[in-house]
Amino acid sequence: MFSPAEIQVISQAVEIAEDVTANYFKISTAQWKHVRYDIRTLAELSPDEIADYAFAQIIRYSGKPDLSRQRHYDYFKICLQDQNIIAAVERDQGVKLLPLGVYVVTHELVHIVRFCKFLQRFDAEPLERQQEEMRVHEITQGVLGSLRLPQLNYVLEVYGDYQFMEQLKDHKLATLA
């Protein structure tokens, strides 16, 4: 699991990722409030939210507001896989936690924006998911391409091939109780 110091770095990565993603998609602060998502680390995940194959995964939950006639809503949970992120940082001295965290969270936020804007179905077939993963990977590279952050260019280069990033095939759908 992430240490307290690493949690601080990941929190900074989340702030940067949210900012660059909102700027890229021209989403105002008010509009961000309507996108229902949360970001959790390994310490906060249930066993079925843990993945050995990815830096992160998105799980879609469906809920209904209490005591109202409002329709069901989607809620997306980005499940950061601390163990895989830490392993990547330990494996390659050029990969630092902050730029990798920015990359991973931005990638997942691009997915969520695309789901919320109905540019991609969450429950797509495998071939469509693979094509979407390629699109999101390219978009993420573009979103971060002009960001000035030490060692980010190295991360963009090392993970330039979308096949090294997580695959949508294992994203999950669940229902909130």
C-alpha cells in the first residue's frame, strides 16, 4: 500500500490530473461537480476491486437518490492499484510517482469523461473496448503532452504503447446498495 508520504504525492497527482483533464475537455468547475466519481487507493478497496494486471481500474456503480423519484445515476470509482504503481516506480529509476500518478489518473478521468458524455459505452464489446483503450491512450498522451512536469516526458515515452496500460476488458459494473 502507499505510505502516507506517497498518498500526499498521489493527492497532488489527482489535483493535476483533474485540472488538465477539465481544461482539455473544457469542463467548468460546476460541470465537474456533476460527474460522479471517486478515487480510492488499495487501503480503501474491497477484494473484488483489486486487480493484479493494471495501475487502476474503473468500476461503475449504479445508484438511486434516496426518497426521490429521480432516475438512477452512474457513479464511477477509480481503483488505484498501489502495488502495481509502486512496482513500476521500483522497477525503473526513471519513473517517478508523481508523473506516473498524473498519467494514470488522467487516463482514467478521460475514460470517465467519455462515458459521461456518451462518447463511449461502459459495457462495450471486447473489440470496441480495445479500440476505445487506444483512443483514450492517445487522448491522454495529448492532454499531458504540453504539461511541464519533471520526468513526465519519460513516463509518456515508456508507456507510449497503449498495450502497456490497463485494458477496459476488466472494468466492472456493480450496483450500490
